[in-house]
Amino acid sequence: QRRIAENTTTSLREAVLVAPIDGTALARLALATLAEAKEGDDARAQEALLYGRLAVKWAPVQAGSWDALARARHACGKRKEGLEAVERALQLQADLPGLQALKQALLDTPTEGP
């Protein structure tokens, strides 16, 4: 719990090593990975996507897991999938900070061409 509370990439990686099915740690690690990624850093976005998927797998009833997955999908250019994750997070916790803004950002993202 202390490692999760520190909320740094290093401490969250340690938390996931100790408890690899802790959805909260995985969701926070996804967000921390995205926060450290530079614009266009596809490898870090894909890494965050992996953590987001695992967070949802192990904590499917936590809005934070779906929020992390939605943000990772957005970073990977997966608009439709990101919107699906946002909708699930909203069903679980409609007042989660930043979720409406993320939804709008995804809606404003141009779709792929033909």
C-alpha cells in the first residue's frame, strides 16, 4: 500500500512486482507511464495500454481501471475503444475527475480515413 501511495513510476512498478493482480496499482502505473511519455512515444503508450488492460482484468468494477485504459487507448490512437472504456468508467463513477474532458477529447479526435 505504501508503494501505491507514493504514486511514482518506480514505486508502482515495485507494487506490481509484489502484487501483480492489484488493479489499483496497475491503473496508476498505466497513468504514470503515460504521464512520463513524450509526445509520439508509441512504446510507452503501448506499455501503458498493457497496464490498463491488466487493471481492467483484475479490477473490472473500479472506474479508475477503465479510466486508465481509456487514456492509454487514446494515447495509442484507439478512439472507438477509448470511448468504450470511458463509457464503462462513467457507468461505474460518473463524477470521476477528468472523465468528461477525456470523453470530449476522444469525440474531437478525427477518425481514420477509408
